Amino acid sequence: DDDDDDDDDDDDGSDDGPQTISVSISREALDVHATPVLPPEKRAALRTAASRLDSSVADGSDGGMLLRSELEQMRLELEKLRIENRTLRMQAGGEMDDADEEINLNEFLAKLKQMLEMRSAGKFDQELFGAYNAAMVKLSDEHLREMYSSFMLVYVEEADEETLTKLGMPEEPGEAELGFAEMMTIKLGELLDQPRHVRVQAFQAQERKKAEAEKERQAKVAREKEESLAAAENSKANRTISTSLEWLWRALSEEKGEESEVRRFARKAELKLLTLSTADLKSISAYSWQNMSCSGLRPAEMRCLVHALSANNVPKQAEPFLKSLQAKLGRKPPAPAEVAAMCTPPKG
């Protein structure tokens, strides 16, 4: 990974590697840090470390490493936050000039101001949240360190007026601002060792993964809705057909009607189920249920059986036969004309 970081040209933007890096704040983090997680006495202990921030973070000195270690201890006291992001509308490019870098910084500061206003109003805007994360990963390494330093100073209540003004924070930050600064200090601290192109690639990979998950979720919702509607239509059709033919099964059980139909009814144990009460159904042995088959049954008969076996208090042993009937009929509901035809008794 270190070799890849040194050579931007060798990077092809694949998902391997960067996909595992968490490079943005999450909605969960935003909620967790509505106010500071650490109590005032622990934040006060960080002030001495913060006084060394400007000189140590940028040059990678031992003091900076010590500070990072102290911040890591703080981070371990907080819940590990996972990434949820919106659509990223930028491409990882080559080197940028100072003017471009300043544009990126100003864009981030503008989104930061909007984020603080959003939190102050007690609202949440998913589109703004995604844009803020996108602007954050676009910051140059130098500006990322600068923002890290600024948020840390705000968090330990050592920021000067210039820093507060630049971040769009009030002269005396409240608990909401301190909680936000706490969250940003943790997140930016995690990103200090990640070059920009790695951050951008990771963010793009996360957005692709999230978009794919959302697409699958929507497809699942649509599929479940379609299946639910089909099930309701099938249930309605089965009830209509069963009500229309209820007299027929009673007549055939009493050996009344067309002789061939009476004989057929008598030799098919499955059809006799249509005249049994719940108590009678429960008296059928598990072995007999196992021998029930769809073979030779007409669509109308199968739909009447599905309706009967879908009622409450039907024995559990009937489930395999019920499922085989449903599989045989399929999920597609019958057309009105088909329902009407099935409501008519067969002619001998």
C-alpha cells in the first residue's frame, strides 16, 4: 500500500484496498456527538496536548506522535462509527494548483457552515450530509491537517477568534459545537495518514456499494409488493371459487350428481378434505398427509383446497401439501374470465 501511495499514476481506481477505509462521518456519528461524549475534566486534560498541535502535527515530530497517541486513547473510548454516504460527484485527478485547492477548502467551509446551521435547527438533510462528506475527502493533505488542528482547538476550548470565525462557529461554542468538533477531531485524525487519492477512491467505493445496496433494497421492496398483491389476488380468487363450489363437494360426498364425478370424488382422498371440519382435519394421520398429492387435481379443486387449508387452526401436518398446491398453481393470479370458468361445475 505504501508503494501505491507514492505513485498516483499506478492507481487504477479499483475497489481493492480503499474500499475498507472509512473516510467520512456517518449519521450515527452525528447523533452520538450531539454533545461531547467525553466529560469536561477529560477534555481539559487534552488542552496541554493541544498547545503543541500547530508545531507538531505538520512536521510529524515526536510531539505529534504523542498527541496522536493521546487522541487515539480518546477515540477508543468512543463507539466505532461506520460510514454511510451520499452520491459522490467528483473524479480523482492529478495535481491541483493553489487556486483549485482554495476552491476545495472554501467549498468545505461553506458546507461546514450549513451543517452547523442544520444541527442548530435540530434537522437533518441527507443531501447536505453527503455533500459535506464529499467536500471533506477532497481537501488537500495540508488543509486536512489545518482543519484537524482547528477542530481540536475548538474541542479543548482553546480556539482563537480567527479560528472560530473561519469555521463559522460562535464566539463561545456551546455543547452542540463542542460535540461536532469532537466528532470531526476523531474523523480527521483517522484520515491524516491517508493521501487524498486514497480517500477519494475509498469514498467512491463506499458510494458505489451504498448505491448498489439501495438498488437491491428497492428491487426487494418492489418484488415483495408485487408478491403481496399477487397473493391477495390469489386469495380473493380462491375464496370466490371455493364459495361457488361449496355445494358441489357436499353433494358429491352424499353421492349426488354425475356418476363419474361421484366415483372420482370417492377415490380421491384430497377432494374429501373439502368437506371436513377442522377437528376432522386434525384427526388425519401424518402418514396420510404425506400421501396427499396434486396429481390429477383440476385447477378449481386445487384452489378450493388452498383456501380450505389456509384457514386458521389447520394442522401443521397439512403444510407440505398446501405448499405443493401453491407451487403447482404458481404465483400469477387467474384472470377474471378464468375465475368465472372455475366457478362453474364440470360437466360430465
